Amino acid sequence: MAIYVVTVTSGREDIVAEILAEEAKRKKLGIYSVTILPNVRGFIFVEAENQLEVSKAIFELRYAKKVLPEEVDIKEILQYMEEKVKPEEINEGDVVEILIGPLKGSKAKVLKVNQKKGEAMLELINVPVPINITVPINNIRKTAKEEG
């Protein structure tokens, strides 16, 4: 048994998976499972005996485009199934520590947060001349809320 990838029209994964599973049952093909991953658009993962079985199932199936020729390792699929850790909430006025780059370990006050770009504008603390810098939110860690 191997896992194959079927390319489909983006947004039609549910329909194709349902029809593909029904076709496999009806034609008694060697297809064992059909999987859709919510964060992977345009692809369906099919566990089958061989690529020919999958090709038979999607033959003349609307929205299904083709079967990719190589088998997919389960480890490649599992990385898409892992839940991403949500970054910690950073707000204006928070005191943060810079984790990466030449200013690593420096403390700064958050002036502005752009969630859309995933960036924060910071003002460095404990420096003779205040410097404003913009860094990715992933590169900073919240240490305290400014008292004020």
C-alpha cells in the first residue's frame, strides 16, 4: 500500500474525495482511504495498492486533474497535520526581548503592532539614543506589560 496525491480544482476537494470514495467502492478498486487536509488546497491524498487503481478511480471524474507519479511518504503528510503553535499576543506598550539578530537579548517597548504583516515597531530601552526598529513578531518574546 502506498499514498498517492491527486491534484484537484482548488476548493473542490470535498466533492472529489466523496465521489472518488464512492467510485472506488462501486468499481471494487484497491483504494483504502481518501484524505483531505484542511490547510492543503488543491490536493487529495489517496491510500491505494498502486497508482493505476487511483488513475482508474479519477478517470473522467470532474474536478480531478491527475495523479502525481511518485508515492508520498506518510511523514510528509504528517507535517501538515501538526497543529501550529499560536504566537503569543503582543500589544502596544508591552516590554519585549529580541530573540534573533544583532540586537539579541535587548529589551524594547512595543510602539505599534501590524498583525497583517506580522511585524512590530519597537523602541529600544536602556540605550543612550532611543532607536525605533521593526522586527517580525516571531523574533520577540513578551517579558512584561508597561506600568503606566
